[in-house]
Amino acid sequence: MQLSVVVPTLDGREQLARTLDALAGHVPAVEVVVVNGPSTDGTTGMVRERDDVDVLVEVADRTVTAARNAGIEQTTGDAVALVDQGLAVTDEWYDSLVEGLTDADVVSGPVHERLRGGMTTEAVESDALAGREITYFNGGNVAFSRPALDALDGFDEYLEIGSARDGAHRLANLDYAVTWQSGMGVARQVGADGGGPTSEPGWKYRSLAYRLVKNYGVRPRVAARMVAHAGRDALDSLRDVARGDGTPSNWLTTGRDVLSGLAVGSKDGLWARLLDRSPRRNPYGRSARSDRAVAVYDRR
């Protein structure tokens, strides 16, 4: 199996270096594609000085979704992995990835968070909706077979957050199997992040409504799920107000953002469902545009 690894990065030179060092130390014969941009911390120079990066793609778009698609476009392997900056693959990562892809089309694993008082580890998350069994994957630590990735057409670039969860719903609709390998772990250093956007309430609920309506249409269970999510968050916020950790005005402002996000996401999700009526449900995917890359440095 020829593996390609895509590493998106944004103003994370030191974090990226740790990720690349770990890949070089633990993964044999791998094609590495770094997608940078638009960074202002000297990342380009650092990457071009390394001999373990095959392709450097410079992009102008700041979203990790577009960066992932831009990197996927440059890969040649029959399997493609995504690893976020600041995450270091472990000794068992590659072997677990290979084992997972022998039985499934997509394999993901946990992120081990190194904290000062110890370590936390993610667990597999699954769901069921409209007769589909969905296994979620971590967009910063996942590997796809080429047929599954091509069927998905990459990630939906409408989504600034939640594109991996959207991908899990679409994989279930396409009948591609997602598996979880505990050995396919990556470690995150304290204080490191993947360079993704912050999840603020408006976009969180816009993303939720968009992907649910796009993938399942307008139906009572979809509306009930959105209301349940919003209700739980509203109650948690009210508890914060009661404890003095929040103010009524902030609670009302957040509520307005949530309602606005649900309305806009539902409208845009319905439009996206009309734009792409195929099972992949991805009108803003990898094939939708060809102008992501500002420059490509290819050493292959």
C-alpha cells in the first residue's frame, strides 16, 4: 500500500515540525504533502529546507476544510491520511492504519492529549439517524482508501467547522465502512492545536443545521435533534448565569446567534441538497473548484 499523508498548517511552524519529525520517524515510505497558508511565521522556508516533504502547497484560504481538499488533490497514494499540525503519530500508528484499511474503507484513531497532570484520550463516537449507522472520525487523524475518498469528493467547503462529521454522515449514506483503531493514536502537546477555527455558537449551529438538512432533508427527527442540541446548551448557559459565571444579556445574545445559525444553516442545507442530489451530497467538494493553490512546490 502506498500511503500519502496530508498535513494542513497555519501559523504553526514549530507544531508542524513536530508532526513532520514524528512522521519521518514512524512511517515508512510515505508521500508527505504539506498545505500551508497563509502563514506568516516562516513556515514556507522551514518546509522547503526539509527533505522529507514531497509537495508543499501554498493556499490563500484560511479554512482547514479547503486546505485538506487542496492537499488531497496533490496526492498519488492508493490510501490518503490526514494529520493536523501539532499531532505526533505514535509507534503503532502506521501498522494500525494498515490493519484498519484491510477491513474498512476509512480508519481513525484517538488523540492523546498530554496535560500537566496526565493524559486524556478520545473514544470512538457513533450515532444513528434515519436508518443509518454513523461512525464519526477525527478529521485530524484519519485515513481513507482512494475509492472512498473519491466517492466523497473530499470535504464540503461550505463548512468552516464540522466538515469531518458531515463526511461521516455521507460515508454512511454511500455504504462505506468506518472503523476505529485504538493503536492509530496521535499525541498532542499541551497548548498545541490543529489550527482550526474556534467553534462559536452561531457557526456551531449553522454547521449542525446545514449538515443535517443537507444529508437528511426536512423531517421531524432532524428538527427534533436541532432543538435538543440547542435546548441542552441553553440550560447549561442558564446554569452559568445562576452561578454568576455568565450574564442574562450574554445568554440572550448567544440565544439569538443560535437561532440565526439554525435558520441560515437550514436554508443553506436545503439549497445544497437541491444542488447535489447524488448520494455523496457534496456540492462544494474537491471537484467544485481548481483555484485553491497559489503555488505548488513538487519534488517528486
